[in-house]
Amino acid sequence: MGHINSGDTAWVMISAALVMMMTPALAFFYGGMVRKKNILSTLNLSFIMLGLISIQWVLFGYTLAFGHNIGGFIGNLQFIGLTGVGSGPSLAYAPTIPHLSFALYQMMFAVITPALITGAFVERVKFKTFLVFALIWATVVYDPVAHWVWGIGGFLNRMGALDFAGGTVVHVTAGFAALAFAMVIGARKGYGKTPMEPSAIPYTVLGAGLLWMGWFGFNGGSALAANGVAVHAIVNTNTAAAAGAMIWMLLSWRDDKPSVLGIVTGAVVGLVAITPAAGFVEPWAAIIIGAVAATISYYAIQYRQRTRLDESLDVFACHGLGGTTGAILTGLFATKAVNPKGANGLFYGNPKQLAIQIAAVAIVAAFTFVLTFVIAKALDRLMGLRVDEASEEVGLDISEHGEMASA
């Protein structure tokens, strides 16, 4: 029988609040990188997910992700409308906290994931089409993948894939979805010819700092208990972020000058990369994970900028590749000495774990990319993905919302 532990419950509730804060923090992180005429629109693309996906999660998202397993691919409808999700514990998922607090905590992950994707198509997307996309995507991509990896009976869970806090479920899905959507929607008007410099880097720095703080709940809360694994996860989170920031600073300094925008981007990439590994690896490994991911993302952005692909805020490079790197490196550095419920990786005598991690990432990435591409293509044909040229020229703050960030 499960037994409610007040300390565990308090920690998970605090963690849920920290993860909730990450969505408006992401809004500021993205908002500072767009042109002044699109700041409000960009902020809202993230913020509105707190409304839309919270309702979706209560009505049917949670049960699709965590309901009784159907064939290893999806949950059944036993928890529709959160029916049966109450103040008692969930023996399957969270035996020391109320089931409802587990559902709330997971809700915040579901909220931020489609918000992450928005960085790929800011400054040109139709708001109403995006709302339809987000609702469909959360239902047919996020919820099934969450079940595969975290659901009892999910086929990647049974395979032994390790994803402590969402490197695959959140960041690989968001990154590969961003790439697919950017390919369908096309480049911004004047891309490559007209300067499109960030308008408010202080917003981005503020957002990055709040994301860093919120990530303590994102990763630490995923222990679902106030215990040693949670502490390990938080220390690893901070360590990887620090490593990512330092590496990005050094790389940009070598190329020109130490970019402030680059430093905070490196920190976020470090946070992304440690997410799947946070509760499975030692702190020294977190340094390597953050540093390697930041290096890969740095050069991926440089390459992307030489192409015609306008994946505007580099969600794929930061989240898709950062999450992929972290998930694969988990297969090297995971150790049961940190978390007995995990597995040993290659460097601890278990090469099979590395193969499992690679397979899980490949499956999720391919599924996400293909399905997102299809959804975006269909919506483009039915509703149109992007605003007209006149609306794009005047800016989405005015054309889509009738407001301005400042006079």
C-alpha cells in the first residue's frame, strides 16, 4: 500500500510551481530574441499554452499518457476528466504523494513542450492555426510519447530506455517538431537580406535565469520524492548548465567576442542535455554532458545560419540536438550507484544501455518529425500556417493581437 509522505508531497507541489514558472520564463527567453514588432506575439505563443494544454490535460491528455496501457502505445480513458485521480497515492506512479499532485506535476511538462516548439516559427505564424496545431500535436505526439517512455507498459519503458525528466519526451519531441514545422512554414519575409537582430536581450537573460531556477523543479521534482536522487538531480542540473554556459562563452570568444546571448543559450543547452540524465549520473559526468551538448549545438547553429532554413530561434539545435546528446550520453554515464532504480551505462559495464538509448531517441525523433510534418502540411492546406505579407510586415503584435509591446 502507498503511504502519503508530507515532505515528498510538498516537494512535488513546489516543483510543479517551478515548472509552471518555466513557461512564462520561456516566453521572455524567446521574446527578447525577436524584433520589437513581434514581442507580444512571441510571449503569448508560450503563455497561452498554460490555458490550452492545461484544459486538454485535465480532459483527456493525462489519461492518454498515464492511463492503463493499451498495446504499449497509449493509455486508455480510465482517467478522462481526471476521474479517479484524487488525494490518495498512485501505486503505479507515485506511491508517496497524492495521485492528483503527480497529474499536476506532469501537466506542467505537457504545457511547456509545445511552447518550446514556437521558437521555430515566431514572427510569421497565424495564431488561430497555431492553437489548432498545439492541441492536435499534444494529443497525437506528446501524449503517446510520454506513455511510451514513462507509462507503465509503454514499449520504450519496457525496453529499458532511461529518461529521468524529459530529455526524450520533452526536448527531442520539441526539437524535431520545430524542424519539421519550420520546413513547412518557410522563411520569414526578407530572411537573409533584412537584419533581424534581437530587440531585447535583457528579456532573454531574464528568461534564461528563470529557466535555470525552474529546472531545479523540472529535474529535481522528477524524483517524486524529497530524497538523495532529487539532490543529485539538482546538483547535476546546475553543473551541466554551468558547463554549457562556460563552453559557449569560450567558443564565441574564440570566434569574436563573448556573446551574452550565447552564454545564456549555452546554459539552456546544458539544462536540456542533463534532463534525461539528471537522476542517473555523477556530477562530474554532468560537466561532460553540458560541455559536449553546448559544443554540438553551437556548431549546429553556425551551420544552420549558412543555409536557407529559417528555424528562427534554433529550437532544433538547442532542444532537439541537446536532448539527443543528453539521452545518448546517459547510456554512457548512468550508474546504479546514483539511482538503483535506473541502470548502468556503457562505462559501468552495460553497453546494451547505450544501444537502448540510441534506439529510443531514433524512434521518438522519427515519429515526431514525420507526424509533425504531416500535421503542419494539413493545417497549411486547410487554414494556412502563416499570416499574409502585409501582416508580417507590420508585425504580429498589431496584426494578430491589436496591441504593442511599447509606444
